[in-house]
Amino acid sequence: MGKKILMLVGDFGEDYEMMVPFQALQAVGHVVHAACPGKRSGEKVRTAIHDFEGDQTYSEKRGHDFTLNATYAEVRPQDYDALVIPGGRAPEYLRLDRTVLATVRHFSEARKPIAAICHGAQLLAAAEVIKGKKVSAYPACAPEVRLAGGEYLDVPVDRAVVDGMLVTAPAWPAHPDWIAKFLGVLGTQISH
């Protein structure tokens, strides 16, 4: 039986960082509920596609509409086995919601697996759950990680970091490593 996973999303979350783990985790048998504060199941959030094209930071293009399959107001964190926090601009706004911060703290305090990628570290920092933890994130989030007491690890863009039940990565090119490491923390076994 698969695990029940909560994915916290919002408008202008990074397209790949929402879609890929949402689909990949379901493909291996987990139940994934994508929820956004103020929205209901069946409603949509807009996504953004962030790319690395040689500029000082990523470029941003309009992504897809992502359909929510859970109503945030009905989410009970204690009913979930793990948490996924995609990046993009959504964490910048999600971190202002006290109920979202309480949800992140629940997973940390209950020692449940948490996977965060890219700007997802902003939400971890705001929830004050990374003190003393090794954390990777989009490099522009390094100051926030450090100010929250975390140890920012500048790893290659296609690598992920595990510290206990926390799995983090700098951006979507790390999906293969990030998802594989998260599956390991979840205890998911895949046989060929």
C-alpha cells in the first residue's frame, strides 16, 4: 500500500517541480493530494516554467494550469505520511499563511518525510524547521536557509541532499536524484 502524500502548491509554482513529482509519486503507487490555500479540489493554479538560459537568474515563462485534487481547508496533516514542497514563486506567498507554516511544522515535529526543491526552502525557513539541517535550494535562497539556522549546501543543480527525513534539491534538473532519495526516505521499494 502506498503512502499518502500532501503537496503544498500555489499560483506560479514551478511547473516541472509540481507536475513531475505529482505524477511520479503516483506512478509508484502513492496517493498524492495537491492542495492550495484558499482553493478547492477541482480548481486550478497557474504554473511558471523556470529555465536556465545563461542569465544571472532563471527566466520565467507561463506554464500549464495545474488542477488541484484536494481542498486545502479540509486537509488534516496528521492524515498524511509525507509532505512535498515544490519551488517557483508559490513558496514566497505560501510562507505568509500561518496554517501552511503549522502544516510544515507538523511534518517536521512528527518526523515525517519532507521533500522540498528550489524555492521550497523559503517555506522551510519561514516555518523554522531547518535549524541545524543540511539544506540545498536555489542559490538565491541560501541567505534565508542560513538565517533560519540551516547549513546551505551548494550542490550541483542535478543533485539532492538528505538530512534525516528532509530531502532537498536546488532545482528541477535534480528530479531523478531528488525523487529517488525521497522514495528511499519514504521506504518505497521498486523492483525491476
